[in-house]
Amino acid sequence: MIHEVWIPPVHRDLTAGVERVQVEAATVGATVAALDARFPGMAARLTRDGKLRPGIAVAIDGVLSSRGLRQRLNAPCEIHFVPAIAGG
Amino acid sequence: MTVTSPQYKVIGTRPLRPDGIDKVTGRAIYGADVKLPGMLHGKVLRSPHAHARILSIDASAARALPGVRAVVTGNDMPAIGDKIADSGESVVNLRYVSNNLLAREKVLYYGHAVAAVAADNVHIAEDALRLIKVEYEVLPHVIDGRAAMTAGAPILLPELRTDELGKQGDAPTNVAAHIRHQRGDLAQGFAEADVIVERTFHTATVHQGYIEPQTATVLWNEDDTLHIWCSTQGAFYVQEQVAELLQMPTSRIVVTPTEIGGGFGGKINVYLEPVAALLSRKTGHRPVKMTMTRAEVLAGTGPTSGSYIRVKMGARRDGALTAAEAELLYEAGAYPGSPVDSGCGGIFAPYKLENVQVDGYDVVVNRPKSAAYRAPGGTNAIFASESVVDELAEKLGLDPLAFRLQNAVREGDRRVDGPVYNRIGYVETLEAARAHAHYQTPLTGKHRGRGVAAGFWFNWGGKSSVTASVNADGAVNLIEGSTDIGGSRASIAMQLAETLGIPYEDIRPQVVGTASIGYNDATGGSRTTFGAGWAVYEVGNKLLAEMRQRAADYWDAPVEAVAVDNGIFTQNGDKLTFRELAGKLDVPVTVSASVHPQGYGPGFGLHIVDVEVDVETGKVTILRYTAVQDVGTAIHPSYVEGQLQGGAAQGVGWALNEEYVYDEQGRLLNTSLLDYRMPTTLDLPMIDTVLVEVPNPGHPYGVRGVGEVPIVPPAAALANAIYHATGARMHELPMSPARVVARLAEVER
């Protein structure tokens, strides 16, 4: 299943400026692994100790996931890694 | 005024709140009301310096004072390495959190806690504080974010490196984080523009201003269980933070939340609880109560960030926005963690933009560590962007609401941080504002002006747990774990009543502590009516299923033969009301539900304000104020209106008067509500509200968070109104009389 991943602007130094890439993956974790295979260093920036880094959230088709790397991708979707936001 | 209203029996009505009588008669138990046998009183010694190294602390004289039972310092806190932890919605470095509660090595702001005393009464504790000798080496300080970013600025945290969404810098800095959102071709977008406006704004540090100071009573029991009674937005957050800071298992900590006198984000972090716990243990397991003074609240708890924001936007003559760029610098206070991330995500949120770039910087300065404040970071950001939008509309000769409508985001449009919006009600909100009598009525008179501004907030779902049990008289006990700040007992009970098909008055809600309910995230992020509402919807359906089975058992019929509708169970001509069936239960019915829903949607608002400016004194008088907002489904419209009015009132204070004032040594000068000027009823007109109900498809009753959006537009709306009254564009908050006079003089020159 092919998904569209938007590369965070601060990490486009790893993608030679490329903004969006197509990735085939079944989970967010597999998506990060696929990104890292194409753009070495990406996983180290987005993850730590097998989880998304604290402060980074993942949005699937505009909806933030609470499952992080374990989030399954059951249909073709658009994936964004964004700063996690806190409310008051 | 309500624009649309779906058909419900309970939802949309305005019943009395369950906690109302206790609160208006003074019987409700707040944190300061907690009294335990043998209870001691604790006080905190705070730093008189903005930045200093602690050379020594000598508490021997304090310990020798009769009535003093214990003294603690930072050395009594367990040593914690640089552990990054999720704390609810926030991410924190636990070492920084620990050092913020009791400083080790260095104090980083005026008011930073250095030591604490437990004594037989508050007066002895205060006397003891004066006997503690702290030797400091005063260091150069920096309280301004721009200055903190310059080469040669005093470095607050030598180990700090700039984080860029996981990419780490390699040099010491005061810039804790850099955020960037970027899409499209900015240069091309500005090249297409016929009009470009670029301005820089400054906003002052302001406090949440909850009326009830922080208070906590803690007993460290002989069996090493910790009992905490406190005023908090999230009992489970207190449990988690104390567990991490004191290195205890969460299961050994029981937190009982008292009623709360406001929080607005400022009562999510702990300040007193771990300190009172350490004192309790050191006194031989006596309970210790600590209550802050107002001065301590202002100096020692988290305000929200001051900021510098540069905004540049361009539009074609036909009114279409072509590009937008912003740079936001937020002062985090002494440790990383300003709300610059949400400022970056929200600054252009109301606008459809193809070419956009936003950069944000989280900068540490020698001020109290910032904490969440209602739509954290949103007011600062929107003050800047909505001021520029107003100027663009004027230069294009367009009506400011028409200009916003032309460029408004709709479902399917892309947010500045990337993801697309699902169903939102911004366009409906703008249309309601444009049609409102306030906007349609001409404003006349000298030095009078009307301003409008949009607002946005992300909202949140979070985790919620509830338990419901059926009483023999048909009433349903509802046990919930969300602190009730804005009427959530009522709004949650109403959703359960709607689900069950029984009267609201038959739901008996109670807010309980961590030992009595499943996990609940804090009441924050505009989440409780949404998230706990989801939980009671689930629990209501489970409960109906159980009751249906009981009816089947009673009638000795298969459960499939029993129908339930609107609280009435029927089978083959027989009928039982919910109440009748409750009286016939052989086996009690108790059900629980826990949820973590993700379908919250962001909220949008539009405020309209008329002002009159005294050009000699600079005083801004608000003549009329209307807050329009997409609120999803208004469960209890009065409390939704109250949220809009409360948010607008706080925003007015932020806009016109409130600010932290420091001297040259970095000492906070206005630590009382006489000098820190919050608005009173005399400063505010009746705030009219328009509830635009665009149901949120991510909730069974269409609920959308409402509490944070309304603090976002007021500063920009007032700035725009002041401009239209005087011809002076305001670029700095607060727009106090002195600043207005100075700006008018500047414009005249």
C-alpha cells in the first residue's frame, strides 16, 4: 500500500530538498524504516528507543494518531510528522 | 444567540449545574479547606536574583527555631538525569522540572524556589525562611528573548543544544528549539502580490490569573504511600509527575483533586506537591499543607511566554492571499518549553495558503518557566497575523470580513503545518459574524473604531474513563476523573442522560481521585466535554445493553425481543421505564468505559469589538463586544457562552493591561493584583456571543472543544479597533494607556 509522506522542512537536508515521497508500508514504524533506508539518518531524527521522539506527533490524513509507530496504515494515506502541541 | 440546533432532548438545554449550590454557599471543598490531624504548614524560600550560582545554603538557624519540623533543599530531591518524559500533552526534561521545584547549583529567575520549611504554623515557617542563609554568586542575566539569542548572551543551561524536530545542534545556546513549517514557493508568492505588509510585534509575559493560588496537602505515610489533596487540572498528571520526580511507583501515590478555582493551563504542572511530600517524610510522616500567596503565584509559577513575531503577507488586488511568512520568538522562561510550536501551527491557521513559511524559536530567559495558558501561544501569534491581515484588507480597499471569507480555510484545505482540515466551521462563523447586528450597525463618534479578528485552536481528545451504576430509584451515579473547571459535570451528565434517554436530573456526577477511577488526562486542551463525552456515550450504551438484558431476564424473554427507546424497555406489549426497571434489578448494574478518541476537530472564532480611545490619556474603553464561534454542538449553551465570555475577558486583559514588569536586575516588580492589572467587571462590557453549531463528525453528539479559541482573537481585534479609532497601528502588547499615548505621538510625528 502506497502512502504519501511529507518530509518535515527541517529534515529536507536529508532528502536533498524533496518535500513529499511515496512509501509502501503497513505501519508508521515501517514508514520510518522505509524513509531511513532511502534517506539515512531520518529514523534517528524521528525516533528514539523504538518510539517516536517525545515532542513529535504523526498525523494520518489530518488526524493525529495516539499509537505512534504502531499505527497501522490500512488504506493509502497522507502522513505528516509534526511538533506535538499542548493545550491549556 | 444560537445559530442552529439539532434535535435532542437533553443536549442544548440549560439545566442547573450539580456543583452549583455547594459553590455559591461556600460549602464546596477547595484545596485550602483541607485540614488533617497533626497537619503542618510549609513555605518556600525564593531567589532574590534573576541568575545566580548557589554557593551554600545554611539552614541550621531555621531548623533550630522552635516549631520548625523540617527544611528541604534541592539536595533532598532525588537526582534525575536528563530524562525526557511525556507529561500529558507536553514533553519535559525531568531534571529541569526537578530543578524548577527546588533549585540545585543555580537559580535561574527571581522567585525560583531554593528551600522549603515545614512548621507548626505559617508564621513560624515564614520566620524560619528568613533564617536560612543562602550564599549566591550573582551571574549576568537575560530576560529578553532577542537579547538571549545574541552572541555573548549569558547562557542559562550550558548543556542546552537547539533541537530541530529531533536534529540536535552542537553549540551551547539559549535557543532550545527551532521549528519550521514550509510549503510552496515563498518568493514566487510574494512576486505575485500587489500588496505586501510586513510588521514586527512584541507581546509581554502574562499570567493565567486563576483566582485560587496553588495549594497542596501531602501525607507521606509510614507504608510509603503518598496521599495528595490538591487543586489541579489533572489528578493523574500530579500522580505521574510526583512519581517521576520522587522516583516512586505511581501505584503508591493517591491524588484526590479538590474543587478548583481556575487553572487555564497553569495547574497542569506541579510546584508544591513533591516539596510537601519531602517535608512530610522528613517531619516523621506528618501531613504538610502548602498554599502559595499571590506574589508566589506570579513570581514562581508559569506565566505564558512573551514573544517577538515578524509577519509578512502578500495579496493580489483581487483579494487573494499569495504568500505568508512568519518568524516567532517565544520566551520559554528558565527552561525549554514555550508554546512556540502551537504559535507556529496556528498563526496562519484561518487562511488558505499555498506559499508559506513559518519559523519558530523556543528561547530560554531568566524568567519563570512558562506554563500552558488557554490556547498556549495562540493569542501572541494571532495578534500579529490578524493585525497584518487587517492592514492588507485596508490597503486593498476590502471589507475585513469579506477579505477573510475570500481566503478562509474549508474542509480539505491544508494547514500551515501540513495536514488537511476535516470538517470545520470557519466559513459559517465568518458568515454569522458578517450577518450579526453588531457588524451591520454603523459605529459613529470621534475616536471610535471597530476591529475584527479571527481565532483558532487545535483542540484535543485525550484519555477519559468513567463508571456508571444504577441506583434502585432509577438515578445513575456517574463517576468521572476530570476536574470540573467550566461546568463539565453538567455537560458530561447531559450526554449520559441523552444516551440513556432519562432526565438530566437523574444523573448524579461525582469527580473522584486516582484511586477511584480509570485514567483521565487533565482538563485542558478543550478536551473534557469532547473526551469524557465520548466515554459516557460508550458507558451509556453499555449500560443500556445491561439493562436490556435485565429486562429480558425479568420478562423471561430472549434479549432480542426487548426493545429500548428513549429510556423505555418494551417486549411483547409489556413496558418498563428505566426507573421501574432499576427498582426490579436482582443483580446491580455497574459499567465502565475508557476511551482515547482522535476525532476532535479544531475550532475557529471571530470577534468584533468597538472601542473609544481617549487620545489624551490613552485609555481604551470597550463599547461593544461580540464573540462568534463554531462550537460544534453546544451541549449546555450557557456554559459554552461562559467559555466564550471568559476567554474574551482574559484576552482583553492580555491585550490592554497585563504584563510582567522587571527592574534592571531582573527582579519582578509587580507581584500583586494591584500592580499586575487584570480586568474587572468595571473594565468589561457585556460580551455577546453567537454559537455557530457545525457538528463535529468525530463525536457522537458533534462536540467540538470550545474553551481555548475565545482567548485568541481579542488582542488582534482590539488592536484593529484602536487603529480604526485613532489611525495608529499597535504592534505591542499590552496596549496600555501609556503605550497608546506613546504610539499616537509616534504616528503624529
